[in-house]
Amino acid sequence: MNTKEIQDIINFIKKTDLDDVSIETENYKIRVKKNSSSISEKVVHKSEKPKIIEKKETVVEDTTTESITTEEKAGSNIIIKSPMIGTFYRSPNPESDPFVSEGDTIKPGQTICIIEAMKLFNEIESEVTGKVVKVLANDSSPVEFDQPLFEIDPS
């Protein structure tokens, strides 16, 4: 199966009301799934582990209508989690002060850190108001998707 054939399948799904298509041959198993406006596809050789061959748009794993949030409640505090895999930076450059420190008050839309992924520097903004209780990730260290970054007291 080549990229052109996969693209043809994606285009077919975009034109229909289908949400999920699976194709299985002797050598490959392909599943293309449409989630709201996101489309992803996987090609799996039966003798290998699954690999994503091509990614057309952002993949949304949550199939409900709710959006994926980057925070969760921890007791009365809110934990802000990493929305992606990358390298966590507390400041815009090594000579600058951190965006936020423990004890600082943050508000929605305020940049709280940067996560570098594939040479792109993504500014992460707060979605909550509160006081930074603890910074949970080390500066310039790798972070995983959904890894806790900050603990926030919303009161």
C-alpha cells in the first residue's frame, strides 16, 4: 500500500458520512477513522507493531464532544498537564526570567511555559486563574503528553 492509495481512502471518507473504515489484506491492516474534523490513518504490517504512516491533521483520541483539557483537579488544586511531547522550558531564552514561578498568580491566556517539539517552540497558555503552588517539571527537560507541569491553587 502506498501513500497515494492511503490518500485516496482519506479523500473518500471526507466525502462520505463514514466515520471509520478498516481494510485488511494478507500483508496489511489499515484503519482510517474520522473524529470531528480530524483524520488519522494507520498501516500495520501483520508481522510488525503498529506504526503511524502519515498524519494529515491533529489526532483527537477522545471520541466525545468534549475537548481534551490540559488540567485536572488534584484535591482542591488544579494540575496543568503537558498538551504534547517535547522539551519543557520555563523561560523564552536562557538569559530571561521564567514565565511563572512558585507563588505567582496566573490568569487565562497568560504564557506559562514553552514546549519545543520538532524545532517548533509552542507557547503554552494557562486556561485557569490561580496561584502557582509548584512547578512539577524541570527546565530544559523532556516531557511526555499529559505529564503534570504545574500545580495551581485556584482560590
